[in-house]
Amino acid sequence: MSLPRLHFHGAAHSVTGSCFEIETEKARVLVDCGMFQGPKSERELNYRAFPFDPEKVDAVLLTHAHIDHSGLLPKLVNKGFTGRIFATKATIDLCSVMLPDSAHIQETEVEQLNRRNAQRGRPIVTPIYIQADATACMPLFRSVDYREWISIVPGIRARFWNAGHLLGSASIEIELASEESGPILRLMFSGDIGPAHKLLQSSAEGPRDLDYLVCEATYGDRERGDVSSDQRREILLQEVQMAVRANGPLVIPSFAVERTQELLVDLFLLMKAGSIPASAIFVDSPLATRASEIFERHASEIERGDILRDALNDPHVRFTETVEQSKSINRISGFFVVIAASGMCDAGRIRHHLKANLWRKNATILLTGYQAQGSLGRILLDHASSVRIQGEEVQVKARVRQLDLYSGHADASELMNWIQARNPVWQHIFLVHGEEGSLDALKNRLETLHDGAHIVTPELDDTYELGQTATRLVTNHFPRLPPNKVAHLDWHNDLSKLLLDISEAVDKEADERGRSVIIRGLREALDNPKNPRS
């Protein structure tokens, strides 16, 4: 192999599992090693073998601490990786609490699953990794500063730029060189780009004059408009006031890291101004509690860090730790706020809060971020009348609202502006970390603006050879998921929906005879799957 190769091991036509591999004749370097989320068929990829040999990876460059970018690092170490993991100091601090928390969630959920599997006579499942693996990966981290070149391995150096997405987040510039010819290729990986008016972050930065750009496209098809911090708080105020009038709980599924802290600042300011009643705000996430301590330590590096410190120490803000404390929240009557992870409602304590409140007409569920296809958050957003949580059917009577102004991702115009600021990009722009619609929309805008531009939307497990142009290689390896199965509802979602529809249809029948007809038809279909009744 004479030319370097770029492998797309995740975040290709989906928004999770971010992982890219740069392969040269002398080294293999990963950019991110994230966990897949969303539909079960994608989450199952976390349990499979990596599409590369971890023992042959020399280093990892980590854009930021979010689990869809960092979440498989402990597994990488467990499978034999012994190199260095380069990240900013703040990212390392966040990973020190986020990775053990991820391991704890997996251990807990697998323990519950194995109890159910034992009852059903199904084989036991092993966690993707355990807390010991998360602990073992922390000594491999090496801290880097923004804007300073660092040597990664011979022939590869990198420079981190503030991405404005999360505390410590970075876009990563990479230079591939050879001893004979000097610099040969300059690549840029955007990571996740933050929006304008991000409450706790300054604007994203980056260099110009690149050969290749790998750029996220999460909101490539969406425009938020130019909303200031004051306008955002005014819109939040309206949502809170509706929940107050309903005299029920305001349940906010939220990412534990940064989104929770941003919400706390705005709720604190609204309460301080007397715009909303002084009420309890429960932060029901051990991870959010530990992450908030890290944010407080880094307050001097954060935009409006003084206000964040005040919000975190306000007497109305209550951080819960134990499961018993968490469950007791839902015994409170009247209006209160509970913020719990995870933001897409697929894991964590938010699930039992939803189970306890979705059926209540006076409850409000406020979704504040991106909801991936197949996630419980997206299903609620798509107006489901009932959902299944922890194996039980729950009717949706609560008001389900979305406030997308706290997203950590730039919208389409902001992405366009960031990409244009990187020009010239002499070769290809690879669009990743987006679903089909957002990838296509951003690709079309870029092609309209830059006639003849090479815009590529790689598929999962694609490999490109990087020279004067990028050439997609045909390999003997099949993708771990076919393109039509990535970021789409799968049979697990279909089965869950079918069970809910069956239950609803049976309940609607007025008598025993009607119910028997439905059940008999289902039984015939099951007994003769190849010859269903016409």
C-alpha cells in the first residue's frame, strides 16, 4: 500500500458510532471510537468484533467526550489496544466520569436482561465492557492544547481546534507526511460543530487550505434561525408556564453533559427573575452530578461560567444519587422539574420517569435535543399513542413537546459557514454523522455553491484511498450492516409497534366475540406464515 487510506467505521449515514481510521504504510490511527445508539440492529454492532485489529492501532485522536464518540474506548483497550489516546484536558476529565458511567449502565442493563433471559430459557449476554475496562483505559490518555501541533506517530501530526460543541470539544487537523517528501496531505475532522449562541461555548474555529475535509451533517437539513440567548429563554419560559398551568411535572430528557448544565442556567435565570415560580429542580443523573462538578472546576474556561457556578449551587437545584431518591421524586404532586438522562430516552433513569408520567394528562415531556431514528425519544416525537418501556405498555397522555434550541449541533447555514471558512478544500468533502435527509440536503447546498465540488457521503465500512483524488476501494469485507438498515426502524421497532397495535385493537372490541376474531386471525397467520389469509 503506497497511498494512505481512510476507513469509515461509524457515523456513516447515521449519527452515532463515530469512528474513522487513517491507515498508512507505517501506522493506523483512529479518530474517535464511539458507541452505536438508536435501533437495536445498530446497537448490536457494539457487541460485535471491531472491523479492524485493536492491537494494530497505534493511537486514537478523540474529538470530545460524548459516548457516541468515546463510548467504545474501554472495549478497544480490552481487546488489546495499548497506544495513546490524545484529547483536551477537559475531555479527559469528562471521560473519567462518562466512561465508568457507561460501563455501569451496561452492567446494570445486561444484569436485568439476563434475569429475563433466564426466565425465558434464552442464553445469557455479556456486557460490551465493564467498569474495570473503563478504569484501564484512563492511563492511556494524553492531554493536548488547542492550536498546538503534536506528533502522534512518525509521519503523522495533529492540531486540535475548538469546535464549540461541548466542554473540551475539538475539530482535529491532521497532517500526513513522509520522510522523503515532507507534508503530503492535510485532513480535517470536524467532530461535532457547535451552533451560534451556544450558552457555555465560544464559536467553532479551524484552519484553511485542506486537502480533505470530513464534516458532520447532523442538522444539514434544518434551520433554527438566529435565536439569541434571551429569545431561547423566552421560548423555554412559555413551555415551563404551560407545565405550571397543568400543575404537573415537567420531565426533561437530557444529555447529562452540558445540556443539563445549560438548562439549569436558563431555569435558574428565569426563577431568579421571578418569571417562573420557585420550585424544585431535580437533576436525577449521577453522571450529570459528577459532570457538573467538572464544569464547575472548568468554570473559568467557560462562557458565563460565573452564572453556571451560581446555578449549580442554588438551593432549588437538587442532585439525586440513589435509586430510592430517584423513585421518590414521582411521589411529589403539583409542578416540579426533573432533568434526567439519557437525552434520547433509550437508557438511564429517564425511562422510569417516563413510565411513571407518560400516562398522566397533567405531565409535560420536553425533548431538548436530537432524537435518532428508532430511539424512544423519536417514537414519542412521532406522536405514538402508546410505547413499551421495560417490557410494559404505557399509554401516552402527557404533552410531548420539543425545544430544539439547546442542541449542541450547528444548523445547515452554520455548517455551510464553517465549511466555507475552511476553503480551499482541494480534494473531497466527506459528509458524515447525519441521516439520509440531512446528508442529501447539505450535499446539494454545497454542490450548488461550489460547482464541481467533490462531495461524498460514505456508507458504513467504506474505504477510500487518498491521493490526488479519493478512490473508493472495493474490498472483500461486507459491511456490518447493509446501507438500507442503517438509521432505519428495524424489526425490533416493528414488533414493539405490532404488540401495541394488537393490544389497542383488542381493547377496542366491544365483546368477547370480536376479540376472539382478532386473536384467531393472528393465530392463523402464525401457524401459516407462508400462506397468510387473504
